[in-house]
Amino acid sequence: MDDSDLIWSVDDDEEMSQAIGMMIKLLGFKYRSFDGARPVARALLQGERPVLLLMDINMPEVSGLELLEFIRSRPALKKLPILMLSANATDTDVELAMRAGAQGYLIKPVSLEELEHILRSVLGYSRPADAVRNP
């Protein structure tokens, strides 16, 4: 499977995960969702790699910040683009996420335009080549 346009999302809120997934697919990317940090960590440790990871900060058991710190502690994962998602928009949350190694921070609810803009910024393009050729 070609993962060059696969985006992962981890969010314990199923409705939010479905909404994010729909937007990612509308932008022409493949999408895989996870409902918690542990399955993401397992997949990454098994060598699976998305082109980008969207992560909720507030999750039960293991927070998004804890998962971010775990990912950044692994040399093979240091360059994986990670965007944090949260309904919390405090300066402290944003600062902690950016200091821990996130490339961006999105405040829920996210619009399609906001998502496309940050994907373009982080990945250097807005849509996979096939989506641009075949809208």
C-alpha cells in the first residue's frame, strides 16, 4: 500500500474523528483513524508511517502531549509531521504542544479551509497529485 498520501488521526471523539476523516478525504488524502494513543504507538513501532498525524490533546489514559513526547523520543519518528487538535485554545496548551515538537495546532471545530491551509503549510501541498488532476 502506498502511504505517501495517508493521514492518520487519533481522537477519542468518534463524531470528530468522522468529520476530520471526511475533510481529509475531500482533500484527496487517504485516512486512517485511531481512538486512542496506544494503537497509534503500536502501529508506529511496527514500522507503519503516515505522511502526517493529527492528534487530539485531551484523551483518556494517554494524552496527545504524552504521545507526542513518546514519538519525538524515537529517532526514526522525529521528522514525522504532527498537528495537534483540541477544543482547548489556551496559550499554554499551544506552547506546550509546539515545544514538544508539533508542527501546528488546530482548534476544534476545524473548517475544511483551515485544514487545507495547514496541510499545505506542513506538507508543502494541499492535495495529492491524483486529486488535483481528477477533482
